[in-house]
Amino acid sequence: MRFQETLLEGRLIERYKRFLADVALDTGEVVTAHCANPGAMMGLKEPGSRVYLSRATNPNRKLKYNWEFVEVAAGGGPFQLVGINTSRPNLLVAEALRDGRLAPFAGYDRVRPEVKYGRNSRVDFLLERDGEPPCYLEVKNCHLMREAGFAEFPDCVAARSAKHLYELADMVAQGARAALVYVIQMDADRFDVARDIDPAYDKAFRHALASGVESYAYVCRITPEEVAIDHPVEIVTPR
């Protein structure tokens, strides 16, 4: 996914009220950007960090900028760009599905987003092809790295995400296929659940795996010009 305009660079002043971030642009202007991330953002919100903003496409929106990336030494490793915009992963997966870059999901004729299922929930994507069970595909954004190269999810208690895992397991029990895709918006070489942060999510994840729900983790290629799903990494959850 290429950005339509050059991203604006600056330094983070403060992230506050979860969804707001004040940024001092390199031009000298101070702006308030939308922070599309409800999580704890551990290690990603330090004042003075270099950040990248995109312009909002809706001219009527109150906040004219979106916080896209922060440059940090994630997990004590080398400095890298980390994507913090949680609205991007679904767009990235949709693009990768369209381009045939997610091998486990090749061959589906129809891809429908935001389909109702389970107990008053919506699955991110429903993949369908004639003569085959449907595939319920849930997408999660990952930006937590406490050890160099080691990506984790979630970065805070994620009760709603845990609920989705049980519902995916129910779909498998009903004869469908179900899968999780963790979109790691940074460079990493392995992935696992942050069970110390949310033991209930870890329990739900293990239940889903035992029930036949598939899981995949992909890192992204990130530059100031584009972000795209790149290649899979190993999920190292102990059995």
C-alpha cells in the first residue's frame, strides 16, 4: 500500500487520551494527529521519538493528520519503523489477498469483509469458493516488541479479541475453516502471545489452536513511502 502523499516527519510531544498525539513537525508547526491505536503502545510513545504522519483524506474531519509510524529501537534492537495505525492491517490483508500473496488463502473466489457471525460479531474476512467450506479470517495488528526480533500480541488486556478466538473455534466445530493472521507492523523473526499481559487471551488462543483454528504471522515491509505484508515468521507458542 503506497501512500498518496509524502508522509510528514516530526517529533512526538505527547500521546494522550489514547487517540490523540501532539507532534512537532520538522516545519516547526505543532499539530494534533489521530492515533488509531487503543493499546498500551509500550515503548512506542516516548516524547521526542521521530514519527511519521499522513494527511486525512476526508477534508471535513476535525483531525487533519494520522499517526502512521514511529522510529524506535524496538526491543533493544536496531532502530526501525513501527506501524502503530491499527486501521491499516485489514487494508494490507485485503491487498495481499487480492494480489495472491497469502499462500494459505489462495484460490478463493470471493472475499467479503465484515461479515456477521457468532454471537453478535463480525469477522474481518469471509473467504468463499464453490464446493468448499467457507474460511473465517480474523486479522490482528501486532506492534509489541520487548525483545529484539520477538513480536508479541496483545500489548494490553484484549477481551474482545479473546471472544473472537472462541467464536472462530465454534466455526470450525460447525465444519468451516477458520484462521488468524497477525500483521506485524515491523521487522521480526518470530511471534508469540504475550501471555503475561493477558492470560485470558493466551487461554483463548490455545483453545482455538486445539480446536483447529489456523494461525499465521506476517511481518511488514515498511518505508516512508509504503507499507506492505512481506513474509511469514514462525509462531513459537509452547505446546
